[in-house]
Amino acid sequence: MVDVSKWPLFSVLSAEQLATVRQACVFGTLGNEAIYVTHANEVFVFGVNCSGCLGTGDLLSTLVSKKLNFLQGKKVISLSYGSGPHVLLVDEDGQLFSWGHNGYSQLGNGSCMQVLSPTLVTASLKNKRVKEVACGSHHSMALTQEGEVFAWGYNNCGQIGSGSTANQSYPRKVTSLQGRNVVGIVCGQTSSMALVDNGEVKTAFREMMAIFFPSNHQSPVQIMAGKERVVEIAACHSTHISAAKTQSEQVYMWGHCRGQSIAQPQLTHFSVTDDVFALFATPSVMWRLMSVERDEFLTVAEALRKEFDSQETSDLKFSVEGKYIHVHKALLKIRCEHFRLMFRSQWTEDQQEVIEISQFSYPVYRSFLQFLYTDTVDLPPDDAIGLLDLATSYCEGRLKRLCQLIIKRGITVDNALTLLSAAIHYDAEDLEEFCFRFCVSHLTQVTQTGAFWQSDGAMLKEFISRASRCGAFKN
């Protein structure tokens, strides 16, 4: 399963937006542009938009997702990107679209002018259905349903496999692969690779690192010789790293891996080639358009979260302010030392099916029990004070820290002194210091609130004395 939320750029999307993502690709010099496709086959883009690579028709950057309407609901079959960047996309009808940087005619339209909106590529591909595309730094490749390979763009190192180093402004068939029934293509920065139907990997390129490939190869040569049958190859123009997966799902990598030059394919412990790029590539971009698969089964954490307050599976109830909270005794014993001691046989609570709680409010106690199931807390700052009291009483250190964080985020001029008093009472030193500094920074407003005049006299005197030592009162 691919989780796009591990890519920093996707943190700007809401949970609702992330839930709609079916396919995604993070690209750009620093991983600062993204394209994603929803379950409704809608294409959205956001990011820096260098050279118009987002295809929005302008050069404006955006952190708000913008929809591209050129596909009109058709599925995206393949997508790739290069430096600049330039972007290639194939729809379910086998049509090839390109846009973005075009300094070396890598868009395949015969010109060198950048294109700000997705444009159909027709030259040399008439009556052909494209099924896969790949981009190098400034060159492009396309694979048709018939197994033919076309390449074009920058060719300084022979990366388009034409047998020369002349650039190509339109898609050109790679004749040296004629009749080989190519089933996969990828590109490095100045490299190209093709996977043929017998599991061989053919390459045409010169990598930047002399230790890796010391000479130019202007025509395809074989790598992974003597290895098991290869079923997938992976490369990215901006990372100087390549990977391959064999029939038994062994993953090999080679190239520039986190500062180390690996000249020969190195066996890894990964099961998917995507992990090579997530963990060893610099920058950490995606090498392909990745599919986001929703697992039908629940993880342990998800299952526990779902079963909180479940009447169907619970074996214990807490009664707080006349309301029941359904829980599982075994989980409470595992998660909390207080309950581990409570449910020993000598405690009366161990024999009860309903336990009455009067010391804490219903929202506070429910939030505490929910924390044991989810490791999260969602309470307003005023209730968080009560939960801080509970966390202190039950010696729950992590819960105490989460409560302090909630209180810090919810501090205002009106409640600052109240929160300071609570921090002092519950011996939360970090929170106390935070609240004190907030009060001093907003001293005039804080002293005009009702909480100031209702504060405990001893605490108020100590606050004034401490504030004076910090220079809050100046002559």
C-alpha cells in the first residue's frame, strides 16, 4: 500500500482530500510539485509550477489544488516527468499529452517553447496507442501497445538510442529494439532503459558518475546479466539511482545511493522498487505515478480505535455522570498501570461489570479512555485542564504532555492566568513557564480580566513578584 501522506508536500491537503486520491506523483527539483488523480478520475495539481509544469495555463505557484479538465473523466494510464520540469501523460485511449519545459524539444512538438497547458502529441504517433511514458532530465520515451519504443529530446550522451548524439525534436522509433517486444521503459538523467519480453534489461546512456558507467553507450547494452528474470525496472532522471525487481520479488539497486556509488546491481531487503527511491534517492521524489491502494483489512491500531465504546464487544462499563462508556478490561490492563493494579483480584473493581466514576467529568474521562485506544486527545483547553488533573493522578506521562500541548494552543488573554494556576497546581513546569511568559507578554490585557481578580491571593502575589524580576514593571 502506498501512503502519500509520507511525502511532505501532501501534508497541505486535508484528510478529506487525501481520502479521494487514487494515483499520485511528487516531482520537481526538491520534490515541490505534485499531480494526483482522484477516484472520480479528476486530475489535480499543486506546487511551485516551474516552467508551467502544473499545466494550469500560467506560471503561478499554488498550495491550493487546481483541477485540470483536459481529460474529461478519462483514466490516467501513465505519467512521467523530467527536469525543468516537463510532464508526459497517457490517457486510457492511448493519447499522449505533454506540457512544461521544452528547451530541448522534449515535449515532442518540434519547437523549443515551453507549453503551459496539456497538449496532444501526434507527430510520428498517428494511429498508435501509447501505453507507457518515461522522462529523463531533458529527453522523453514512449512505449506503444505493439511494443515499439519512441524517443526524442536531448541526446548529448546517446540517451535516445539513435546511434548518434544529435537531438531529436519529434518522437523517433528506436530501431535497435525493433522486434524485441519491449514491455517496460524508464529513464535516468541521461539514460534510458527498456525491459524486453525475455526479462532482459537493455540500456542506452551515460550516467554522471564515471565509477558507475565509465563510458558512453549510444546503443543498448545488457545489464543484470546472469540474474533472475527481471519483471520491473525503475529509474528517475534527478536521482542517479536505478532499481529492478525480479520474478521472485527481489529488488536490486545501483547508482548514486545516499552519497555512495554502487557500480553493480546490489540486492536489497525491499519488496518494491518504490522503497529504493523513498529511502535512498536524493531528492526524495516518486519515480512513477503511484497507485494508492486501500487495504480491506484493519491494522491493529485501526481495529482498536474502531472498538472503543463498542457495546457489542466490551466486557466492562464506566458510568460517569449517568452515561456509560464501554471498554475492554484486557486492553485497559495492557495500556495503563492504574488499571493493571485496579483489576487485581483483591480490588473490588475486578469483580464489577459497571464502575462508577465521580472524581472526573464525563468528557474528561471519556477522552482519557479514548486515548488508551487511539493515542490521541481531542478536547477544548478548559476540559484539558481536567484531563491534566487525571493524567497527574494516574501517572500518565504522555497524556500529561498532550494535555499541555492542547492548553498551549488554546491559551488566550482571558484564560491565561487560569491556565497558569492549573500548571502550578499539577506541577507541569514546561506549561507553567509557557503560561507565565504569555501573561507577561500580555500583562496589561491579562490584568484587566476577571480571572486576574478572582485568582488565589498567594498565587497572584507570586506572579507579580516573579513578573517584576523579569522587568515587567518599568519606571
